Amino acid sequence: MLQSKLTANNFALMNRMLQSGDNYMFMGAPGIGKSQMMIEFTEANNLGYVELVLSQIEAVDVRGIMVPQRKADNSAPDTVSTRTPLAAMVDAEIAKGRRGGVIFFDEYYQAELGNRKAVSQFLTSRKIGDWSLPDGWVIWGASNPKAWRAGTIPPMGHEVTRWIDIEVSPDVSGWLAWAAKNNVHHLYRAFVERFPHEVFVTTPPEDRTTKHCNPRALMYAHNFHTLNSNGNDLACSTDQDPIEFETIKGAIGVGAATALFGFLRNQDVMPSPADMLENPTSCKIPPIERIDARYACMMQAVAHANSQNIEPLFQFVQRLGTEMTLASLKRFTEVEPLALNAPSIAHFIAANPEATMSLATH
């Protein structure tokens, strides 16, 4: 199941899962956004969210401890009550006015068996000691498949029947939409769209101890590159300075780092967004043989488009060639639905009948 299907239409499918009350286990490669998807789902629907990384805690953090209870006359205790940290965390979310929520056990199959046994009874009884899961709350989890050799321990027999497995696979378009919403640098977005195979690895690497790229790792590189950035230019150089390259390589691996730095070097032949806006018909453009740089220019123009500047940016994009201009049309209209009213776009469509097909099929 593609992540885009889970998140489409304001998480309509995940809302149905929530209503079912069943236990869902989201299985997918490391770093593709399973946990982030849960956070965005609960925030979008005003749901409570309690996350426990099961591989990093102890069974007592789930099961709780038995606390002696004194009698009303303060005499010696004669009963015990189980107190679980989960109860306090859920209560805190309810106090915020949440209308239900998700208890999310992350890295479930990487956890020790004792921790998972502590969860197992909770999955069926919905109780830990004398504390019951409140109405409207569900128990979901996430893990990496065994094939990724990420320290997973195979399911115990009873676990197989207590979880409904949902396969979460990478979705480039979904990531790009998230990246635009979260102000990821336009050159990083262009890199992902141009080289998705470098970021969305679909098969486990032969050596799992070798660093490889995934969307989470790419954001580590992005955050380093954009330190103290003004929002347009990347804060560090892209000339493969050894220290900078080693830092990025440490996040995403040598192959992806090499591809990323090669792509980012396009800045040397690219105009700044300010140049595009101020001098759309005369600012520099990459030479015709630098297709990768022209593509990055097109993506940069689209990333900075709004209802006030569509006209100059489209004038600039037309200088990149007909193919780039056609590719940009759909993207411009996604950014600004009224872009088709811009004089330069209307004129281009009238002069190029294939533009209508581009808008219909992209």
C-alpha cells in the first residue's frame, strides 16, 4: 500500500482504520516517514498521540508497577493498584480536549520479547491492571520488515493474529508535497524529483552496516546545508569541500552524497530567484548542454511562484526551452490555480497546442 493512499483525502483511509478500533502494524523500510505520518494524521484530526519507542524502553514502562493502596483510615495497605505511565500520558492528551487518539508503539519488532509480551495482553484486553484504554483510543505500531535486517525479531505466534499488517512503501509525490509544506529547500526537492532512486531505496542494501540514503537521512543533510541560510542559497559551498562532503556522506552514504553534490553544483550556472524576478529575460541561464541545471532552474522558479510573480517567472522558464516550459505548466498551475490567466502563459498555450495535452496528462 502506497503511503499516498493512506494520506490522501485528509487521511480518509486512516480515519476508517481508527473507527474500526483494530490494531494496525505499519510495516516499511527505515526512514520513509511512518512515524511522521502518524504525527500528521493525529494533528490533522485533533487526536491525542502517545508514542513509545518500544525498543528503547523496559517492559515495566508498558506494564506499569503495583502500588500499595492505603485504607481510608490510613492504616496498613491491603490492596494494590497498577500504575502505568501510559495512563498519565493519555490523560494529559485528554486534558487537551482530544476526541480520541493513538497509542503508537514504534520499532515494535526491534524490541525485546519481554517488552512485546507486555504489549500483547494490552492488545486484546485493552487493559493494564485496573486501567482501561479510554473510548476512541486505538493501539497502532510500526516496524521494519525482516528483509531490511534492522534488528527485527520475528513475530511470536500469538502476535501474528493480534496485528493487522499494513505495508507502507515510499511515495515520491507524497514526500514532495510534504517537503513544500515544510519549506524544504527547493534544490533538495528538485534533487528528489530528479533522482528518486537515490532517496527512496526499494530493496535492502546488501550490507546493512553501510550507510544508505532514505528521506529521514536526507533531511539530516538538508538541515546541515541550510544552517543560517537566507532561504534562497544553501549555507555551505557545493564544491565538494572534503569536510562538508564527509558530513553529508555520514548522513546519506557516499553514493547519494556524490549525486547530491553533483546536482547542487548547478548553482554555479544558475541565477538566483531574485535575478529571475528582476531580470527574467536577461539573467543568466545554464548552457543548453546542462540539462540538469536547467531542470533545477525550472524547479526553482516553480518553488518561488505565487499569484504576484507568475508572469516574470514564466517568462524566465520559456528561455529554458520548450520541453522545460511544458513541464513547468502543470507545476505553476498547482502553485497558483489562476496562473493560466497570466499573459505569457496564455500566449504560450495558444502558440503551442501540445501545452493543453501537457496540462491534461501531467
